[in-house]
Amino acid sequence: MNGKSEGAVYRAEKLDACIKCSACTAECPVARINPLFPGPKAAGPDAERLRLEGIYFDAKALALCSNCKTCEITCPSSVNITELIMEARRKAILSGANKKSKRYRLRALVLGRAEYLGILGTVLAPVTNFVLRKKAVRVLMEKAIGIGRNAPLPDYHRRFALNTHTDAKTKQVVYFPGCYSAYNDAVTARAVVKVLEHNGFSVLTPSFHCCGVPLQSNDQFSQAEANALYNLRLLVPYLEQGIPVVASCPSCTLSLKQEYPHYGGPGAELIAARTYDLFEFLWHLYENGELRLGFRPSSQIVAYHAPCHLKAQSIGTPVVRLLRLIPGLQVKDLDSGCCGLSGSYGFKEENYALGMEIGKPLFGKIKSGLEKADFSEVITECGTCNIQIAHGSRAKVQHPVWYFMKAYGLA
């Protein structure tokens, strides 16, 4: 049985597990504010039962799902609801039932090919950033391809340098930086490498392609699969040696853990068990007595936002546990749901206002906390959460790895 057949059986088993409790719809951030979206239960398990009988759901409604995974986090039966929705979208595209305009297809190419956009954007990063900040350019982008004029597009910086050679005498780890760290925040990617090296690891970074999440979110399912199979081929030699794979972006980690095993091919059976969120990996080191401690004290109080795709990994919030090992540092978990950007979802003209409304409770809590001096800044692992929170609350937002850089005296 190939990977796709196994995936179909897996989805059927999970479909039968749905008990129609509607907890997913009650917690869905999109259904809460958008009456046009019927909710994850209706678009997922309910509609899938109809699809199995040849009755198809409106494909336009399926596109309203932001793929934030909140429904799956909430589901008491562990039904992979967004997987059902994304698979239905894929079939609609392949069958031609959901034909897209040229404008939509062009936007999908721009937002889905984050990797290629990053390569272009980093060639002359200052010029790219200058142009993208111009109001006239943003208005033109909105009219031409439907990228919202007010959406918080990230800046580009010098590209993260890849490393394919390590010292064979040291412990090794493979680092999957993801598109955001590679092209928009390479300084944080370098900080991740420094923290891993400080803990005795030689860090390998092969020339990966995008993990595939932006491609799936923009209906480019074949290219997402091609990227996954390419990345798996790169990873096979390391996976077979038992070398762990670490990612600092929750969406990349989730894709490697949950999506890649379904594609089949070499490495697919090993990838999930040997992939770790950065702080999940560091926490394992701590539990095994292998994490370097001796942290410098801190007097700061920071607010933490847990990205949706981190929650979907069912590993808790290891970064909060780790940060509380730093003497004097206080961490307040905001626990306010989705930021509303959901990868490329909130960049789209028709979704920008919806995304801001989804993130409103989070933004309000941050603004209130800053006004009361309850904390000084916000931390989150997700790059797009970072830019959305900064956009919606005007707060300073950082990746948590910087607190380990300071505590280790590496900054």
C-alpha cells in the first residue's frame, strides 16, 4: 500500500471517530466571526460523509478554513479535521470543480512560493523593503493580485547561510530553518544555531525547499508533495543514522511530523519520530541532564503567545518551562487563541479584516498588559505570528531563542 492509500484509510478511520459534538465549531476562530464559513465539523467530517456518496460541498466555503488546527486541538476524538478539508480542496482543484481566476492563481503563486519569493527578495533586500512599504505599491498589489494593502508583509534580510559540513567527532543535529527564518529573519536562525552549538552540537543545514505549508494553503498541492519528497530525500541519510531534525518554526515542525509520513517514500516512516520543535528538543536535553545551564539572571517579565501549530503538536509549551529555568525571568502565558494571520491567510484582501478580528482578543490583552507594565515585550516561536502581533498591538515581539542567547551570554 502506498503513502496516499494509507492516508485515505487513515482519514476514513478518523472520520468514523467524529461524534458530532461540535466542539470544533464552537472553538473555530473563523466560524466565530465569519457567517459564510459553516465551521470545521460541517466542512470536514459532515461534508466528507456526503462526498463519499458523490455529493460535493461548495469548494468556496472550504477555502474559508485558515488551517490553524484549532479544531483538531479541540476535538476529543482526535479527528484530523483540517486534513479532510484540505484533501477536499485538493480534489476540487484536480477535478476542475473549483476553477480559479487568473488573478487568484497569480496570488496563489506569489503567496505559495514563499521560498522563491524569499530568494528574489533577499537579492537586494533594502530595495525590496523600500518598495513594499510604498502605499501606491501596496494598493497596486491589492488590485492586481488581491494581497491586502494593509496586511503586515515581512521585511527581507540577508539570506541564512546553509551548512552541510560538520565535525564528525561531535554530536550532530539537522536544522530545518523554514522560509521565514531563511529569508526574513536569518539573524534568529543564526541564534538557533549558536544555542545548539553551545549545547555541544554540530549543526547541519542542507539546502531544503519550503516545507510545503504555504503551498497547501494556496491550493498548490502537487508542488507541496514534490517539496516534501525532495526534503525527505535530503533527510534520509541523517534519519537513518538517528540524527535528530530540529525546526524553529512550529508550522514547519508540524508539517514534518504530521504531513510528511503520509507522502511515503524513503524516510517517511522515520521523519515523525526524529523531528523536534527547537524547545521540545532542548527540554529533552534538560530532562536527560544534557542541557547547559548556568544561565545569567534576568529581571524581565515577558508575555508568551503559543502559536496554533505548536499547540497542534500536543507537546505543551516547552519554551515556557525552559525560560522559567532562567533565574529571575518571569513568563506570562497570554492564552488568547489565534493571532489571525494563519500563514498567508491574513495577507489576502478578503481575509485581512477577518484576521484582525480573530486576533482582537490577543491584541487587546497585549495592549492592556503593556499599559499596566505587566510585561515588557512579547515572545512567540512563529514568524508570521510575530509580524501579526506587532501589527495588531504595536508591541515589540521576538523569538524566544533570544532569551537563551542572553542567558548564555552569546548575544
